[in-house]
Amino acid sequence: MTGYQEIFTDPSYFGQIMVTTNAHIGNYGTNSDENESDSVKIAGLVVRNFSYNYSRAAADSSLEEFINRNNLLAISDVDTRALVSYIRDNGAMNAVISTDVDNIEGLKKQLAEVPDMNGLELASKVSTKEPYFYGDENAKFKISALDLGIKKNILRRLAERDCYIKVFPYNSSFTEMAQFNPDGYFIANGPGDPEPLHGAIEVVKTILEKEFPLFGICLGHQILALANGISTYKMHHGHRGINHPIINLITGKGEITSQNHGFAINREAAEANPDIEITHMHLNDHTASGIRVKNKPAFSVQYHPEASPGPHDATYLFDEFIESIKKYKLQTA
């Protein structure tokens, strides 16, 4: 199994216990350059078997060393496929990992104190505290990014396309973001329920009013929907993994995508909104996986086109964002 390190450090997984269905994990070690944030974000790890031996030229430590170094709570020798089947049938739920097997009632009491994900705002837990820059300051395009839990590979994908990015804290205002004089705006991925993020929703509403280019991923997709009056809801067990099939409704082509979200936008509300076009659809449950705002340079997807880990089928979306910026600059020159 590959890609686990990127998942462990993905801010969208903040506070969650990760269960792996692969029989073995750790076979290719870890590499400090492959973290998607500055720290481990998952709360716990459940696996069938750890592979204490690893083989990869780029690895600089074993998974065991990585876990110990980051104080990550992990448990092995669990029938994870049976556990995942239970979660699939019964829905995502709160859980406790403990060695205190003689105090089940005490553990249940602790579990009851864990907040429900509905209404839980978590972007503040993972967002940067101060603005920072990424990329070449002499790049052709300037992007203001709202950090709700942004992954490093998103910044890499933008920088590869000649962008200089200023990353802002989750509670930044439009005025603060506009002072960078950006060519476009990016609304990042992140954990938790999108509905409590009133400030981010207002930022997007202002961007739409001023008709600036905008691209949203994952939580940013949900924020764009909410800014257009489309509600969101907590899914039964969410989409987790790097092999989710979607269809691009514009081109008719299928894509295999990396997904990590427990909330989704209301497809019926999106279909009924005259200003919204659904551009992508999940082929398993038909949830709306992408939308665009008609007559405005704003679009978003529910999945992760930057990959890391996962397939690169959807990296073209970054190119579409750049093209929308070029078009906007020509129109406003």
C-alpha cells in the first residue's frame, strides 16, 4: 500500500481515526518530503499488519519510526476489512482506541463526550495563523488562497503553472485577500462541516459579485455551493480513497479520483439553481462532484485533482483555472 504518509498529514483528515483495508502497511517506509502539511493530522490509525521492513530508495525512515516520532496512536492485528464493512453498513461514527479493556463503561463515557461532526467547525484547527507566500514572486499570476486546510501539493500544482500564491488564514476577509491584488482566488480543502464557515462563505459571495476567477477544492467546493444557496449534508460514510470514479458531464469522459470528504452538496438544490451547472458526478452514488457558476469564472470539485496520493486524471482542472484567469485578464485589460 502506498500513499499513507500523505493521508496521515492531510489536514482534511484532522481528528479522524484512519482504518486501512490493505493487509499490510509500511512496506515502502516514509519520506519527510512527502508530508502534505507540517504535522500528522489523523487522531489514530487502525491496521491489520504493520510491515516493519521497508524497501524504497527515497525512504528516510520506517513507518514505525514515523509513528513514534509523531506520537501517533496506532493499533494493529485488527480485522480491518470486517471493521470497514461495519462502518459502511452503519455509517461513520465516533470511536476510541485504548488498552484499558477493563473499563468499557469509562471508555463509553469518554466516547459520549466526543462532539458530533454535524455543525463542527474544524478549519480553525488546521489553518495557518499568519499569511505566507509560496512560489516565485516573479511568476506570471498571483493567487490569493483561503486556507481551510490546504495541502502542499495544491500549492505545488499552482506554482508549477507560474503562480505566486499568498495563503491566508481561514477567517480572512475579502478585503485582506484583495490587497494582494491577485489574478484569481482559490478556496482550499479542509476538515469539518462547511456550514459554520460563515466568513468563508461571505468571502466567496463577494468574489462572485465582483466576478473574479475562483477555483475551489473539497471543502472549497462546498463553500462555493453554500455561497450560491445550495445546502450541504453529512454523508452516511463519506468518500475516502484514491479510486473513486466520476464522470465529467461536459466531456463525457470518466476519471479516477482521490477523495476524502464526509459532507456533500445537495444535488437536487444544485440542479434547481438556475445559476449553477453540475459539471462532474460520482458514478457510485451520483453525488454532485463538480459545479460551475454560469456566466462567471468560478468552479469547484469535491475531489482532489492535485492527487498526492492518487491518480492524476484531473490535474487538467488547474489548467482550466489558469485559462479562466488569462481570459479574465484579457477582458479587463
